[in-house]
Amino acid sequence: MDTTSDAHGQDVIAAVREMNRLWTETWDEEGFRRFIHPDAVAIAPTTPGRLEGREAYVAGWKGFVQAVKIHEWKESGHRVSFFCRGSCAVLSYSFTIRFFANGQEIVMKGRDLFTLVKQRGRWLVVADQFSPEPVQ
């Protein structure tokens, strides 16, 4: 069930937005780490296979932000669905990121699909799947 507009849905969106702010506006490794489950799995565009565990997840994002200069991050079209009696959430949204790498500006549009679990009153990312926006 889509509950994007209720308070629980807004809590999930707020958690992921704050996590994204911590890597797109500034690199706050400890703050970022607080949002990632110890057993998280991520499928990232520049990493073969998958990132497994919090340390690999954090290292993957750290490597990206150290290699580029991010100028803009936008999210839109958030949609949240809850499962497991409200202790698990799936969040999807579209994004645009503009950054400089290797002397050139790059604009990427894509979609993120997160699975989060609520533990000790906090939403933690357990899975993250990035996919580029298909060319029309």
C-alpha cells in the first residue's frame, strides 16, 4: 500500500533525504554511516557485482564523492510502501545529479529503489538499487 503522504511515509522519505544530503552537500561519513544497516546490500552503477555490508556501502559512496565535485542533487516522485507490519519500507524516486569529473560536467538521471527496516526507532537502509533513466 502506498502511504507516501502519511506521517510514516514522510518519516521514511525524510530519513533517505537526510542520508542523501550527507553525501551530496558535504561528506559526513559518521552521519551517513548511521543510516546504513550493518548487512546492507547496494547495486551501484560503477561497481561490478554488489556492495555488501555497511563498510563496503560507505566506502563506495566515499569513493564517488572524493572523485567528483557534486553541484546539484534533486529528488522527485517519492513513493513509499510498507511491509512486515510497518517495520519494512520500500521507497522509490527519480533523481538528477549534476557533477564534475575529469574536467567535464556530467548530468545523470536515474531511479533509486531502497528497502529500509526500522530498528530502535530509526529507518536503516538494507538494500539500494540504482538504475539509470532509460533514454526515451
